[in-house]
Amino acid sequence: MVRSTLSVISTAACALALVLGSVAPPASAAGLGGIVSEVRVGVLDHDAGRDNPTKTKEENTIDINGEILFAPMTVATSSIPFFQSMLSPRAMLGFSANTAGWTNNGYGGLSWEWLLGAGFFFDFAFGMDIHDGQLQAGKTSTGAFLIDGRPNLGSRVLFREAVDIGYRIDPVNSVSAYAAHISNAGWIAPQNDGMNFLGLRYGFHFN
């Protein structure tokens, strides 16, 4: 059920991203109806940097990633650009679909962006992730957990943190290096292998 739900989410998100890219003007002043700020798509290294050699089946596979960032929500104003960015987060929704049939993810949360000058930017995002991966391996007849080559993520809902370091080619187009981490921080379940993602993304900015 979770896998089929995530498949529907992924398909819908891809379709929406394509529609937004095709109907939006090159540089709309207020975004798509003042709602959508940016769409990002990319290719990610799935389960990157796994430090446990017994759990490597999902490593070295590829995810297709898509994300929608909504118009900034300005909760207050500041004359200092750094603080103004903190006070103007963007809500976001995204997905990562694994091309080898392993763990898929859908996620949402808030994203903050800081302009670094000369076209460069830094984004930090925090939110929640829902996945269709393994929670924990089965037990043997002696009660020991099986080592089956998959990460034990522990809980269906996880925390997700991510960063983008990128460059705006022009007011509309951008490219970025992306890194994300999901885990339950050991607060929700004793199993907490977590998972990392590394990759490159393209952004289409509507405002």
C-alpha cells in the first residue's frame, strides 16, 4: 500500500513539474499564480556513503528526484539579508524514486535560501519523509536479526535534512549540488540505519 501510494505521488509530482515547466512564462514576476516559486529535478546517488559493509544492496543505484518549492512565506522583515532569508522560508514537496526498485521517498517541509553573491546560493531544508523501505529485518529462530543487505530504517516516517549549493545561470535557470539525509534520530525506533543521497539538480525559477 505504501509503495503504491508513493508511486502515485511520484507520478503526480513528475506530471505537475512538466506542466509547470511548459506553461510558465520565462520569468514571471509573481511565480505561477503567486503560489509556486521553483521546480527542481535531479539525479541522486541512492544510499550514498553507507559505512556498514553488511548493508550495501541499495548502494550504487540511482534515484530520480523532483521537488516543488512554493512562494516564500515572509513571517517578519529584517534589513539584514541573512536574517530576512531566515524569516522567509519556502514550503516544499518532493519525491525520490529509485530506478532499481529499492526504497522510494516522498517528503515535505521548509526550505531556506541564502544568496552568496556572483550568482551562487545555499539552501537548507528540513522536513519529514515517508518511505516504502525496510523497517527492520526479520528474526532468525534464535531471535537474532537477519543480515539481509538492506538498511533498517526503523519507522515509516523519518526526519529529512538537505542542502543545495548552486549557481543561478540567469533569473530562471540554476544548477546545484544536492545532499540529503533521512533517519528517525533514534527517537522513534531502535532501528535507525538512516540513508544518504548525493546528486545534481536543475532548477526552473518562476519569480
